[in-house]
Amino acid sequence: MIKLGENSYGKNAVQLSKIIRHPDHHEFRQITVNVSLKGDFETAHTLGDNTKILPTDTQKNTVYALAKEHFTTSIEAFALHLAEHFVHTQQQVATATVEIAETAWSRITPHAYISGGAEKRTTQVIYNAATTTITSGITDLLILKTTDSGFEHFIKDPYTTLKETSDRIFATQCEASWIYKGAIKDYSVLFDNIRATLLATFAGHNSLSVQQTLFAMGEAVLETYPAVKEITLKMPNKHHVLFNLEQFGMSNQNEVFIATDEPYGYIVGTVIRE
Amino acid sequence: MIKLGENSYGKNAVQLSKIIRHPDHHEFRQITVNVSLKGDFETAHTLGDNTKILPTDTQKNTVYALAKEHFTTSIEAFALHLAEHFVHTQQQVATATVEIAETAWSRITPHAYISGGAEKRTTQVIYNAATTTITSGITDLLILKTTDSGFEHFIKDPYTTLKETSDRIFATQCEASWIYKGAIKDYSVLFDNIRATLLATFAGHNSLSVQQTLFAMGEAVLETYPAVKEITLKMPNKHHVLFNLEQFGMSNQNEVFIATDEPYGYIVGTVIRE
Amino acid sequence: MIKLGENSYGKNAVQLSKIIRHPDHHEFRQITVNVSLKGDFETAHTLGDNTKILPTDTQKNTVYALAKEHFTTSIEAFALHLAEHFVHTQQQVATATVEIAETAWSRITPHAYISGGAEKRTTQVIYNAATTTITSGITDLLILKTTDSGFEHFIKDPYTTLKETSDRIFATQCEASWIYKGAIKDYSVLFDNIRATLLATFAGHNSLSVQQTLFAMGEAVLETYPAVKEITLKMPNKHHVLFNLEQFGMSNQNEVFIATDEPYGYIVGTVIRE
Amino acid sequence: MIKLGENSYGKNAVQLSKIIRHPDHHEFRQITVNVSLKGDFETAHTLGDNTKILPTDTQKNTVYALAKEHFTTSIEAFALHLAEHFVHTQQQVATATVEIAETAWSRITPHAYISGGAEKRTTQVIYNAATTTITSGITDLLILKTTDSGFEHFIKDPYTTLKETSDRIFATQCEASWIYKGAIKDYSVLFDNIRATLLATFAGHNSLSVQQTLFAMGEAVLETYPAVKEITLKMPNKHHVLFNLEQFGMSNQNEVFIATDEPYGYIVGTVIRE
């Protein structure tokens, strides 16, 4: 028998900006919101019965409407409010997932801002009657070090051409996401601290491989922040390849590199507590 | 205790093109390959011990080297060969995942080609000692119908502004992926047939919702192709919004639309056998 | 003295789709429109005087409103109508430039369509009291040939490492734009013919260099179509680099290539009449 | 008679990174280089004669090779050196244009860096026997102000729906480019100063329109820096549209906005000396 398996629907890429007015300055916030609902939607698929479908257009309107009163502090608090709203007001909805990515802006005067770059602060809240899971993180954290990174003693096989090196550029577009245990008093302060720990560990680590640095970064977060249950790091290796100057009778002592986007090494790991 | 959880590493975005020479014409193939390995890599993370690490650079070289003899038919066959190679030659590797996306080219003369568009044929092969899972599919299948699509009788709540309609544009950038059971004689013929079934069902369906059309497409594939175990469809709803011409004293009888990219409805569903 | 030099303003990226209903099928058209106005806007810049400024929001509305009656045939005819509208109704506007890019859709049933790929048909109409210039073309025409292309006898200098070859892949994402002289009866028929000539010349040419093929393509268009005054071709060379299989004891007789996006050769040329 | 008109060729998107080692820290530089040559290339086009063609592959090698000794200070100095090299060593080359865009990195320790965002510092050097033109600038300078911006007293016509406002968000992805007169002692210091002037003027200006702010920014640069001959600013208006909360019985006093990418107003202007 052919039947419906796992399914969900929602609205993605709801672009919202908000001005929060403080006495002496404006706070400018810009977020992208994804909403996804799971529940009793079988007849919508099999019969075209829409009577249990809250349109994605309405979901979008809801994001804007609730932002006025409820997007005042962290993206985690707003995502949780949205997820609860959909589950509490729609009885056919069993689970609501709300993802928010916040764009960084640096304030340069009380009312003017410059982009904080591609880096985004993220959260994903999964809410149902039984459990609430809050996973927060960073995407597009583009970081690089010009030394204190090597890669040696690896396997050689018939297709090996890579040379061992004790000194190379280590560049990555890091994505980190960590799961919180229990309620957190101030998500934004904690985010800032975790981000600082990730950066300091990356910068200070004497790296023997991407894997080793990845683990060190995750370990540092778990050691420092008891509220973090586990952390996953994705670290594409954005290779900077030494250009062969010797062919022109010149030396290249880690000076001139070809910066490449593709192909890229892709290292993923989770650090957990046990 | 803090320790390593799930982890993997590999090379992504290996861009490979190949000319296969036939007596009267050339076959031009262009693929992007991702390799990902799981296995005994704990000391690489915790100690910086690289003696069990096959570099991602070597993985890349292997893709090019094996393509000469082994990329001669379907992407499924080549992905399987690559995955087996890594597991069989590297005893620390438990599972190899190889993903291949193939770019479409239309031949216009024996040796000249024009792009077949953004659509890509895809496969993912997961191989380990116990099981082989082959999931094939399509991404970026951009399809649209100008009628035979409506959306009515949905839930209204305080945030509803969407109007019911029995005639709207239905446009989607469909991603389909299906899992095969058992060995397949000719993956390429089967792919062409499944793609044709998906297109015909989309075009012919009298759609009451994206969900209903999604289910009909999946059901048609499972009904027609016993070799398909289950299929997942992701159908972002690329909204074409009626422009309000009435405000200028004109009528707009489903003629002029604003084509939007964001936000978009996102409908995902799996159709299974039971 | 500091003063205002050349300036313009307008609305870009107006995304419009239209259904044109024929007795037995629907015609689906999708375009992106850019409007740019030049004229007497000095006090807007120097004094903040907006009394001569037609807002870009109004320009956008105008595109949608005029599409109902006037976007019924070619993009050239609609662009010309829009450009005339802005110059004729706004006396402070001296010159209006309207650019339209049309997305290709292939009809598969009377009311269903599949994407025609990244290729776009384009036009730019520059209109003022004195002259009308219509430049039409194609962008993102992704074409490739697997043989009949070489590159030899070029200059060698101390930084040369490229090897001569009489047989290579020639791939390009061609952009062509041609200026029409006088009025054209049917822009769409002419576009189809010019596109066919470009493709046939590319496919049939025994290429000694990108430059030579570029010139041959332009020459063929000027020879065949008296209505074309001149044509400019931009042909980035999307290199497919032979992978070095010899280092693994294998031969590579133009079989396996690295497909690269960057860096790319960039060849631009105009072919004119004199 | 059909003949070759204007033409050029070169290598684009040469991705280069360099470590410059100072006693107490590393300086990390990352640039993208485009080279374009004009000269006596007619027979290359008409006859396939490559004897006057310096391959774009060699141009690329030259960029890497010359970077070792000559990319030590500003991108302007390196671009000029490259342009001179091609004209002086290749007698068939009349004019060389070298464009460099530099990616911003912020140093966080002596050897570790974090991305400085999408903003890029740019230069274009056009060099031939007669003249040298150096145009420098910024791209992707993403700036925003939450107040001190309005748009009123504009033209109303039958297609007007925009409401006048004395308080709106003003956001733009500014591109600025200025032409230098004569030789400059330190391009990098001057760049930093001009950038600071642009930011301060944007932040401090009481804007009646994008045009007025654009002119004020250009005027401030010309007034402050005699070495700048003229400046062109491109300021797409990244609209933040007030979301209609009134339809849900709520007020929206410039609080909640829809952030849009398309369509966008596009304002371009040059400020000159006379």
C-alpha cells in the first residue's frame, strides 16, 4: 500500500527588520524567519482537503504581527513565542519548528549602522507538547590563521600528491550549533561568550589538523558553559594553495598563495558530554 | 566527560568533466562529486594523530583517477565504485558516502552542446560492510502551470489576509529523491522514466493544494516503478502574486503578476510503501 | 567649483510574469525590467527638491499597469512603449532607458511549462527626443564543444607554462548584444534566427582561438542580417583543464578534465560595418 | 565591409592571497585581480594568428610571480606595476587595464583573522604610453540609518501609490569610485580617510532623498581631498517597507518592516569639479 510518510510545510525566508527605540539610540534588528509545521495533514495530501491547513501566507503575517510585541530581546525568545503560538492556537499542529537567522549590524552613531558582515547568529526552536529543543549557533563565521597550523604524518597511497607541511594557512567558514539544556537567563550574553570562546580557541590552537582544532573548539565550549549540552561544528577547509614560484626560478616561503573556493575539504564533528 | 560524537570528513565540490568518445559523436559529461568518510578517527580529533587520515586532497585525486576507467555509464555506478574503493582500501573507514550531481548538456551536433539548464540529476551512495543505500533524484526542476491549480477552504484566523482562489499560477523548483530497492539494470533509463512520470503528473494534476500535487507525484512514481522504495519531494512554492490593477481602474483577470522569490511556501513530503 | 555631473535614477529588478490566453493554450512570459531616467534632476541632488522626481515606486507600478495592454508581443515593443511613456508624460525626463530580460520557459502541455534554463533574451531601449537605440541580445548562453578547438603558436615569455594544444574543450557563457538599424517587423522571429546563426557558427567553426570564433560568430550575424548594425560578443573562457593522470602511471588522452570557474579568460569584441 | 571593432582580452578572477611577515605579526592580504589588454590583435580575430597573443594563462602566472616582490603596499601600486609590465614587455599591447578588489580581514591576534565583511576596496589602473588613470573605490559598503531620512513632495501621477514620509529607513549597498589626479603618496591612508568621510556624511546627513545624500557624500569627498578629481556613487535603495499592522488592529509606528531585495531603486551620480 502506498501512503504518506513524514511531511511538513511552512513559510521560509520571511525577511523582517525592526527598530527598537531606546532613549538615546535606536536598536536595529534584521532577521530571516522560517516556520515549519508538522501534524495532522494527511487528508490535505490524499484528498486535497485544506480545512486543517493554516496557509503559509498567514504564517508569514503572524511573524510580522507578533514581532511588534514579542521580538524585543533575543531571537531565541521570539522563536519560542512563535512556535508556541502555532502549536497552542492550531490543534492539528503537533510540532512547530521556527528558525531565525539574525544579520549583524554595527552601530556607528545613535541611528546609523554598517554591516557586520556575512556572519549570522542563528537559532532553531522545535516545540511540541512533550519537549522544547533550542539549538543556537553561528553561520558563515569566516576565520583564518596564517601559521600555527600543519598537516603531517597522514596516509600515503598511490593517489597521494599532497606534501606534508608544518606551516600552512588555515581558513574556514565555520558553522557552529549547540543545544541548550534547560532555560537560559540571557541568550544574547551567552551567545557572545560562546562566540568569543570559539574565536579564542581557534586563534590560540596549535593545529595539527582541522579535526583537532574542531574538537578543541567544541571541547572549550563544553568545558566553559554548563548550559551547553552538545555542540556541532562544520569546518570547510578553504584551501590556500602555495603557488609554484620555483618554476620561474623564485622561492616561495609561504608568501604567495592561490585562494580557492572549490573543491574544499569538509570536516564535521559533534562534541558531546557523557 | 566530554568526548567526540558523530563525525565525518571528506572532499566536496570536486568538479569533473569527461569526454566519452563514440564512433560518430562525443558524449560530454559534467559532474560535481562529494566524498565523505566515517570510521575510526577519534585520535585524529583528540590527539592530532593523522596516521589514519586519508587526506581530502587524495580523495579528490582518486575521483579523477578512477573516472578514467569507471565513469563510463551512470553516476550511480561511478558513485558506488568510489564508495567501495574507499571502504575496501582503507580499513579505518567504516562508511563512505559519495554524492554526485550531473549537469545536463544537450548535444546540438556530434561535438557541440548547449546547457540543459539548472536542473541536475543526483545520486547519493552510502556504502558500508552491512548495507548499500542508493538514493537518486533531481534538483532544481523548475516547473510551472498557469491553471488547474487552486487553494480554497483553508483555515481563517485573525492574521489571515490571503484570498481563496480556484485559479492560480503554481510554480515550484522541485527536488525529488527516491531510494532504490535492490540492484537496478540501467539507472539512466529508469531516471528518464521517473522524471517523465513526475512531469506528466504535475502537468496533468488538477491541483487543490501543493500538498495534494506533491502526493500525487510521489504516488505515481511508486505505482509505476516497483524498484522505488520511497520518494521524498520538496516543493517550494514560488509565488506569483496578482498585481493590484484595480487601484488604477483596471481589471486583472489572472493576467499580470509579481513574480517573487521570497518568502516562499515550503512543502516537503515523503510517500512510502507499507 | 564642485557640481553635479552625470546622473540617473530608476527602478531595477521589477519581476513581472504574464499569462497571455490563446484559444488552445496559455503563453507564459516572465521578465525582469529595469527603468532608468535622465533629465533635469539637479535641484533634487543639491537642494533636496523632489518636485521633479517621479518616485521609483511609481515607475514600478507603471511597468505592471502598462503590461496589461502593452506587453503582448516582443520585449522590444514593450520596452519601447515604457520608455516613450516616461519621456512623453514627464517633461523633466530627457532620456529613458528600459532594459528587459526574459526568462525562457518551454511549454510541455497547453498550460504547463518547464524552465528553459539560465539563458535570457535581453533588450535595452534608450529613448529621447532625438534618437531611439534598440540593442537586443542573449545572456548566459552556455555552450561547449569537445573538439575542433585548439590554441597554438602563441607568445612564450618567462612566465609561460601553458602547453600548446590542437584539441581542447571550448566552453563559454556567451553574452551577445546587437544594435538594430531602423524599425524591425518582428523582433522575436529575428531573435530566433540570430540565435540560431550564433549557435551554428560556434558549433561548426574550426577554432584556432576564442578570438577567432568570436569574430566568426559576429561576422556571420552581420553577413546574414542587414538589420543588425553591429554586434558585441563577450566570451568568458570556462577552462576545462586536463587532469594529470600521468603522475599515477595512466594516460589522459583528452578524457578527464577539471572543470573550473575561476580564473577565466575573458574575451570581448565588437564586429562592425564600415 | 564587415570588420573588427573595439576588442580586448585578459584573465579575470585571479584569486591571490599573500602573507607579509612583520617582526611581531603577519599581515594577511587577499585580492582578486582582473587583467585586460588592448592592442594590435586584429589578425588573431580575422586569421586565427596567435603570434601576438600573450595567453591569459601567462597573464595569471605573471600576477602570482610579480606579487612576491611587488605586492607589498597598496593595491594601487601593485595594479600599476602589473599594467606597466604588460605594456612595457609586450609591444603589441597598447593599453593594459588592471583591476584589483581587496577583501577585508580584521586581525584578532598576531596571526589570526576574522572576515571584515563583504565590503571590498577596489582599484582600476588604465595604463598606456600617453596616460595613466587610477580610479579607486569601495564596493558592497552596506550602510543603513533608522531615521533622519524622508521622501516628500514628489510627483504624483495616475500610477502613484507611495505615501509621503518624513521618517523612513535608508539602507544602501553603496559603491563609490573616485579618480585621482597626479601621484599619491600613500593610497591606503587616503582610502581610509575617504571611507571615513563617506560614512560620517551618510550618518550625519538629514536626508530629503537618496539623491541629496549621494550628492552630499560626493561633495564632502571633493571638498576634503584635493587629490580626488571626481567621484561616482551608486546607491541602490534597499527598501524596508512598513508592514501593514493596522489590518490586524495594531499600530506600526515605524517599528516592523519587510526587508526587501527586489525591486530596488537605483540612484547613480557623479560629482565633479569645474
